[in-house]
Amino acid sequence: MEPGYEELRDRLAELIAIPSISADPAHADDVVAAADWVAARIRGAGGEADVVRWNGGRPLVVGEIAASNGGESAPTVLCYAHFDVQPADPLELWTSPPFELAERDGRLYARGVADDKAHLFMLVEAARQLSTVGDLPVNVRFALDSEEEVGGQSVVEWVAADERGADVALVFDGDMVEEGVPTFYTTLRGLCYFHVRVRTGERDLHSGLYGGAALNAMHALIQALSAVLPREGRLPVPLRVGIAAPTAEEIEGWRSMPAGDEVLADVGGRAADATAAREFYVRTWAEPSVDVHGLAGGSPDLVKTVLPVEARANVSIRIAPGQKVSDIVPVFERLLRDAAPSGTEVDVELQSHAEPGLVAPDVPALTLAGEAFERVFGTKRMLVRVGGSIPVVSGLAARGIPAIVTGIATKDANAHSPNECLPAEYLTLGVDAIRETYLRLGELQAG
């Protein structure tokens, strides 16, 4: 007998309660605890699972639930999701505690419920349900990540080294363009994330005595960053080299999507410039973009009239389809260094990176998965690009493993923000959709 909604919710709540924040070293033990929970869940479903410290780094959960019959001849599906989450701050903006799964007004609220713990839970639960009744037609392998939110490479390296491979991969980490419309990604942008530090002397200086004559690290950092920021919606030409432009057919299809100004308004955002809303999909799906994520230096809260000697920033570039990390990184660094005032020491550290991901839209596995989701959600699937980055997708492509990249979070999920949420009914619908996908993928020929 399949578990009811309440039982599924309670089991998911156990994983939600573990604050597996990969970006915060103080939560390293929680990340391990979440890995242990996930591995135990796979074993409890009749499978095998190990927690692997890949190259001594954060834990990676590797496991498998074998096909009910003819395992060696059955197709193999490699499932990916991640159990690390973003920090929950600012805590005062949460209506309920971020690591307590709360239900109100038809939605589930918690950090990680949309990105990506519920998705991971559904992958395992759907396989468990089919295996329990002897109806699992595919071997379901798992490579479940604890460092996606910090751009880690462990799972990418594991995929490259994995000798067994798979007939298809199911990457369950995304959202729907419109609520209730199954959405499958054919292209993802890549990512280069940098930590930038500048120094402008030996120590802080009195602004009354030296202001206007001595370098100020905050000014120097702002000047350096200005060299990589967009002008009239486009990045500097050196950061645009290699872009694979969208086809006329793609652009025409994007015109049927919700208008950019509506999308921005729905999430409380404001257009970056006069043409940003009109060009929303081109800019977020087909163009590179640079964002400064944090600045530190000086004294933003106290009256302290000094010229700061050091300033720091976290800044990233989402690289477009057609571009390569190895081409963009040196150009990005050169632009920063060349723009900094003379006498400034500039240190640029690449913290994480991911290549753009490309998925062929006509592979049989993607068609089968689309049919499965259409059956459960009752609406026709959509094939779209997406502006986000999932490092494992490019790794799968390099191995020749076709990837089904999808998810059922909604645009108002508040992922990475307070009050992250998922429609409550999607907990069971998601399990149903993945269960149906496993059944359909059983039609594939094993490699």
C-alpha cells in the first residue's frame, strides 16, 4: 500500500530538519548527518548506499535500487539531486522556523523544500514504491550531492570516473515555467564564482589627512568591478566571446512565455534597465551575466572616517551556451586587474565553476519522461532553456549520458530566500510523476 500524503510529509520533515548548509563550516556535521539520512533511506527502500568522501571532501551519497527483474538486462537510470541548502538568513523574515516543515494555505514551507530536498526525496520514494511491489523496471542508481549550493565538483568528478555509467540520467533540480506545466531544460548556463580582494597600502588612513590623495580600497574595488559589469544590458565584448546565439525558432517560442515585466513583478524584482523586461528570456537564458553577491570593507554601520586598506567582494559570471570556463576565467581576471587603480594589489580566486549544459531535445528518454509528466499533471510539457547552473549536467554530456533535467518547484518558490515553499499537493504529484517516469524508461534498450 502506497503511503498517504501525511506519511510522506512527515518523512520529508525529517530531512528538512537537518540544517545541511554547505556554505557554512559550522554546519559541516549537519551536512554529514543529511548524507547519512539519505543513505539510510535508500537502504530502507531495499537498496544499497554508501556515503563517500570524494577526494576527502564533502560527502557524496552513492547508491542503487536494483530492477525488480532482469537487473543486468534492464536499463539503468542515474538519478541526481542535492541535499545541501542555502543559508536561511535573514531569519527574521521567515514566518515559521526555516528547518521545521510547516504547512499553511496549501503550501509547504521550509529551507530546502523546493531546492532540492523534496525533489531528492521523491526520486528515492518513487523507486521504493515500485521496488516494494516488484514493479521497478529499471536499475535506479543515485549520485546525490552535498555541495551543489557552493558549486562543488565532487559529483562531476565522480561521474567522470564512474566505470559503470548509465543509459540515461534524471536530474531533478529545477522549476516550472508556469505552475502545473511540466518543464524540461535543454540548455543551462555555466558559472564562474570569484572571490576578489584588493589592498591599497599598509593600514587604514585618516580620511581628513589623506582623503583625495591616498588610495581607498573600497573605491579601488568598485572601480575594478565596474570593468565587468553590464552597460545597457550587455557585458563587455571580451566576456561575450563564444556565445551560441539562440535560433530564430527559439526566440519565436519565447514570445509565448509570460512577459518579462510580469515575471519580474511576480518575484518582487525591478527591471535593470529600460529594455531588460522585453529581453528577459534572451538575457537570462542565452546571454552571460555578471552579479556582485557581496561586498565587505570599511565600516558600513559606524561613523569611522578612514580610508580602508582592504576590501573584498564575491562576484560571479553566468556563462552562456557556447562559452567555456577556461576561456572566460583569464579574461574576467584581466579585466578586473586592468581596471584597478595603479598601486592596487588585486587578488582573484576562482571559488567554483561549472560548464554550460546542453541536452539534445530529441532523445527518446526525454520524450518518455515528458509523456510521464504529462500523464500525471495533465498538461503538455515545455522544452526551455534556463539561466541557472547544474554542474553535473555538463559532466553527464561528456560521458555521453543523455540527461533529463526537470523539476516541479514553482516560480514563487522563494528558493534561496526566506519562506521557501512548494505546493503541498506536489509532494504526492512529484512522487507519482517520477514513478511513472521510471515505468516509461523501462521501455529503453539497456546499453
